[in-house]
Amino acid sequence: MPFDHRAQPLSPHAARVLATLMEKARTVPDSYPLTVNSLQSGCNQKTSRAPVMQLSEGDIQAALDELRQRHLVMEASGQRATRWEHNFERVVGVPSQASAILGLLMLRGPQTAGELRINTERWHRFADIGSVEAFLEELRDRSEEKGGPLVVLLPRAPGAREARWAHLLCGEVDVSALAAASEAGSAAPSDGATAQRLAALEAEVALLRATVQQLCSALGVEAPVPHSGMDSAEQNPPAEI
């Protein structure tokens, strides 16, 4: 029987716990599987999370119980302390590339294909935006036999250049509520939203630096040293007269 997210949507807490396990499995494999304390820290991060949450240990355990009943997580064997790992790809029936996209949508909320390509850099390196769009369309057009669509393309927000995608694992998306939250955020950007944009920019800069280093290595030239951000006048200020 396919994973049925429409008859039994995930709770927001369960989605955050599940996506955090999916993230840490790829980004910090040496620390994975995770203890409840590690999960709590990951779920409550101030960066790369939208919305920012403050889950208690009890919230984490309740979410784990919900996910375990649906076989989406399991206790890791052979561990002294109780640790948890996810079983998302096998249960939901998606490839690792699609899993990366869904995990990021659960962690960071609706995003454009371009934002997803940047934000998934540490999870999976997509060749281009077209590759991301292909997986998004596959998830949107998922057949009923496999459980139906897992993502939806939202109406383009006023003033936005691109439409954003959202996951459906927690049920149908309330477009009006998202629009209201977006308007409130644009009127008074929160610290979490600012941190999220900074994290995306940092990921893009890291990707560009890695590309430059690869090109320099292929050409046999020395890679440029990143500028300190101070110009010559700041480093050597003129003497006072």
C-alpha cells in the first residue's frame, strides 16, 4: 500500500523532525543517527528553518512516535544511547534527488526552483535548475497508484519574478495564509527570514568559490585568495594632517 499523505497528513512537528533527520544524514553523517537531544537542536535551529520552531523534548518524542507508526523513522540498532534514523525514501518511494527537494521544502517552506538548487547543494548537487524542475514536475504529476502528488506549484505572488513550490506531506496548502505571511514578512522582515536569505547567499558564494577553484586547478593556475573585504584605504588609512 503506497504512503498516503492525503488521508493522514504529517503534523508540522513530525515534518520538522523527519526533515531534520533527512538533512543531518546527508550533511553530518558522522553524527548520524541522532539522539533526541541532537534532534531537538536541529529542529530548533535559527537558520535554514521556516518557520523557526521551539520544540520541547516531549514534542520531539511525540513526533517520533507519530513517524514510527508510519515506518518513516526507526531506532538505530547497536547504539548505546537511543538514536533515530529516517526511512523516508523507501516508505514514500522516491529517489534520493526527490528526497532532497522534499526535505528542503519541509525545512524551509515554499521555494523557487532556483532557491532549491542553491539550498540543496549540501544534500545533492543538481546540474542545473532544469534538473530541479524535472524532479519537481515528476513529484507534482505522481500517479494515484503511487499515492498522488507530493508537491504543488503555488500561484506567483504579486511582485515576485518566479512561482514557488510547496510540499503536500502536511496536507493541502493554504495559499491565502501563505500570501498573508509573505506580505507581513515583506513589510517587516523577521530575523529568521533575514538569516534564511543570508544562508542562501552564503551557499551560493561557496558554490561559486568551489567552481573557481576547480577551473584554476584544471588550468594549472593558482586560485585567487578571497578578499578580506577591506580596501587599501581602510588597511592603510591616511595620516591625519
